[in-house]
Amino acid sequence: MDLNKVIFSRHSTRDYDDKRIKNEVLSEILEIAKYAPSAGNMQNWVFMIIEDKKKMSKLSEACLNQHWISQAPLLIVVCYDERSAKTLFPEKALEYSIQNSTAASIYIMLKARDLDLGSCWVDIVKREEVSRQLKLPPYIIPSHIITIGYPKGDDKKTTRNEINLVTYFEEYGNKIKNFSIFPLQKKPDKVKKKKVK
């Protein structure tokens, strides 16, 4: 699928068919995830694959009781190994680990969409409970969960704000009058300052 189509058609899916995801499809998704950028190229992400419905139900309780999570045929619990981060970047270990696992997750969700799968990012509220359920060692920290499966019906698609509402040039508040991001126009020679109040 064309990258633009993948991005434009991706949205949070919360209603799934019970069709199982084949191992080769999961392998394609995870293979792409390893190419995500990471601070210092540490690649300290860890992926826990969950298909057991009882375990999914327990995990959903740790995510504000969002029981729809267990309807998905597969969960990827995205974690990070804090050991390498603390060694390489002791003062930025948490920040960089979150960034790394987030980057990998975006790759996962886009590849899933490329394979006609739906996905949804779910925050973990009770991390200790997730660690206990998955028997994680203390240095493997669960960050969030990605539900993955074949969409059942049409999910409600959300709209996006215009990019020019959040784009500035050179310093905050500077906008270019009549500048259109889509389609990209030739960059103007002079930035006209227009301060945001």
C-alpha cells in the first residue's frame, strides 16, 4: 500500500473480527518495528505477544477496565529494557526509553494498517499489575499496549486539525500569510512575522 494511503487510513480500531493473525503476518509487523529510530541506537524495546483471552482480560483491568481490549485477537505489550538506557544515558534513561518504544509502536501500527489490520494504542495505568501478569523482570518496564486485529465493521474516524494552525517559522508565533502546506508550495524568500496573541 502507498505510504500516504496507509497513514491517511489508519485510525484507532476498537471492534475486531475473531480471525486469528497468522504468525507470518505478525513476523512482518515485528520485523518492521526493529527499524524504528532509537536514542544511541540502543533499540531497548521489548515486545510481549499476548493471545490468551484470560490474560487479555486481566490486562484490560490494568487499563481502566477497557474490556474491549480482550476482543482483539492479539495484543502487543510494548515494554523497554531500562538497563541499557541507564548505562548509556543515566540522566535521560526514562525519556529516551519512552521515545524509543513510541517510535517502534508507530512503525508497528503503520505496518499493521499496510496489511489491512486495525490497531489501537492503549495506555497502561497499573504497570505493576501488568508486570506481575507477564512475569516481567524488574528492569523490563511495560509502557503501553497495542491491540491488533482485522476490523469488524467501520470504526468512527476522527478528523485532524489543519497543520497551519500548529506550524511556525523560525520562532514561535511566526506565520507566513497565505502559506499552504498541502500542497507544498515553493518556500517564500521572506518570513513575515505575525505574532500569536
